[in-house]
Amino acid sequence: MSINFSQLSVFFLALLLGLRHGIDWDHIAAITDVTGTSDHRHEALFSGFLYIIGHAFVVIILGLAAIAVGVNLPDWVDPIMEKFVGITLVLVGVWLLISILRYGKNFKLKSRWILVLDFVNKISLFLHNKIPHKHEHQELQQVEGKNVWKAAFTIGMIHGVGAETPTQVLLFVTAAGVGHGIGGILLLFTFVFGLALSNTAISLFSIFGFAKAKKNSNIYVGLGLITACFSLFVGLSYFL
């Protein structure tokens, strides 16, 4: 497969658009959410890595489907996913503000996805205690570390769902004239590579920024307020 200058420029454009796609406001809010909740850098790094893997996985699946079939997701999927992400961002913003007012300098950042999983665990524990049993069960345990990792991967997958990516891939393939074979797949992975690079950069900035802030409770509270306002702003923007 020979590649001329115009085709090479489309590959470069795919890389740039992947980089830009990775720094969308909802991605920044999500990565800050999943990486800023751990007290240990290696756990935060792993959470950020799982978000990137989940995000890239869905983008690759959708992109391959678009290349192979020549279709993208129905138009009604993207607005629904946007509203869902918007609601979760608004909820975490409200939760952060309430936590700061309630606990002051002692509050701790917690991922909105962990809040959802904790809520599910509490419902399970409530039902477990209310339903009669003939034999005893051990009390349900919450494994927060695993919940964080599951949540990070899940939110990455959710953010990977959208009509934008398959449409872009089809445009790249058509513009580059590489067909729907290896060239199209390489174009897709170029886009994903740019996406992963920008997501990784955001993760590192978030992790080391919060790590330094935790040494100063005033800065930590300030970052909490900024995160809360940012989550509210981005979340509400999906409904405007």
C-alpha cells in the first residue's frame, strides 16, 4: 500500500483529531474524577490506565464496525449518552459541594462511579438484611479499590460510545482513499493513538496535581471546589 502526501496528511489529521478528542471537557472531568480519588499514585495511575483502555476499546470496536460495514451508530444514541454523562457530572458536582460544606478540610474526593457502586452495594446489603434466611451469611464487604478500577474501565467505555468516532473514521477512510482494509484500520489506530496520548497526559497532570495538593488541606479543598464547579458546568452544558 503506497501512501502519497495527501493520504499522509489525512493520517496526520487523524492523529490531531484523536489528540483533540481526548481533551474534550467530559473526558477531562472523568479522568480527574477517577484519578483524583486515590491516596496512592500507583492506584491512581492504574485507574487512569483502565479508563484509557476502556475508552480506546470501545472506540476501536465502533471504528472497526464502521470500516467493515460502512455504518455508524444511530443518531439517537449520541444524545442519550451525552445526557447520561451530563447527569452523572451534575450529581458528582452537587455531592462534592455538600461534602465540602459538611466535612470542611476533612472531606475526601470520591468518584461518582464509586458513589453509584456504593449505592448498589448498600441496596444489596439492605435487601440482604430484610429478606429472611434460614442460615447466616457473612456480611457483604465493600472492596473500594476494585470498585474504583471497575468504575474507571466502565466510564471509559461509556465515553467511547458516540456517533462522532465512527463517522470520523469513515471520513478519514474516504478522504485518504485507503479503502476498508489495512489502510482503514491503520487510520483508526492512528486516531486512537492520539486519543490515548492526550488521555495519558491528562491523567498524569491530574494525579501529580492532586498529590501535591493533598499535602495542603486548603489547596485540596480549593481543588475540590474547582472540581465541583467544573463538573456542574460541564454536566449542565449537555442540557443547554
